[in-house]
Amino acid sequence: MHRVLLIDDDTELAAMLARYLGHEGFQVCVAHDGETGASEAVSGHHDLVVLDLMMPRLSGTEVLRRVREHSTVPVLVLTARGDNVDRVIGLNMGADDYVPKPSTPAELVARIRAILRRTHHRRDAAHAPAGPRALHAGALVLWPGSRRVAWHGQPLELTGTQFSLLEVLARHAGQLVTKPDISQQAFGRTLDRFDRRIDVHISAIRQKLGTRPDGQPWIQSVRGLGYQLLVE
């Protein structure tokens, strides 16, 4: 049974979501304030965190910052519907995905299961029989089994979602990969028309890679199509 931590100050909504998740086979722990939620999230007792970004006193963004300082636990953020700022902030700070509020419990469960599938795929890969361990793309080296990255010989810290995206681009280094293909290969789902998750995560990866000698980013974009990782 997967253990989900729900951090939301709306006690009525949290209780309803907890009941629904329980009926769907999840073990749910609820925290109604940021301080408690942040402590629980880094305890190692949960497989995934659902975090509302809009909370009083200790905001959801501050909770996410604290969690990412100490843990790689997957985080799904709840954001105000139509508020792109909250979504971008959450993804840039290391959230794995977001669901706008109000949303249906069924959509929330679907997103949770998608994240958990990716998480367990990574764990299974880490314990797979020995084989080709490293993926090389110029100065970039990825170890998919352990989810480690080296850039010009130095460790590169990435979130799980960022790693998945970079792995797809590295496997097609020097080639254009369309955003629908990236979404399918990295997340196993169809890309929504107005979904900017990939763009936001790619922007964060670009910042970590720095720029080429000519001042251009290592990940090039082709407007309206997709992205290409350069290796020279």
C-alpha cells in the first residue's frame, strides 16, 4: 500500500480527499499546517506528498523548499486553477507535477499513480541485472539505474522529473525531439495542448547546464516543435 502525505489547511477538503484516496487503496496521512507537513515530508515515511501551495503562515512554496533541501520524495502540488505563476514556481522549485484546484479526486489519483509508476520504474532499474550503466552525450554522463548525472566531470543535481527529461534528450542527442514524444517517453502520457510543464523543467535544466562557448544554451528549442540537446 502506497503511503501518501496530504498537506492542506482546508480541513474539509483534506478529509474528503483522504477518504477518496483511502478507498483507492492508499494509506493517507494528513497535515494541516506547513511546519508539520514539512517535518513529515522529510521523515522517509511517505511515498509521495500532495502539497497545497496556498497556505497561511508557512506557505506551500516554503514547505517545498524545505523538503527539497533534505528529500527527493515525489511532490505533487495543488495550485489555483488558471494561476500559471503558482504552477511555474512549484515546478521550478522541484515539484514533480501539479493539479489545479478545484479538480476531481479521480484526476488527482491518476496523477499520483503516474508519478508512483515512474518512481518504481526508477527503483526497479536501480536493481536490474548488470548491463550498460552509463549514457554518454558529449560532456554529459547519465547513470539511469542510480539516477546520477555528471556534467563536465562534476555531479549535477536534478529532480526526478528533470532527470527523466534530460535522459530522453540525451538518448537522442543532436536530434530534435518533439514535445509530444518527450511527454510520452519521459512521463508516459499524452501532452495536453496548453501544458507548459516540459518548458518549465527544461528552463531549469538549462540553468544548471550553463551556456555554450558561443553563449547559447546546450538545449536548443525549435519553436512549436520541441528540443534538441547539443553535444559539441
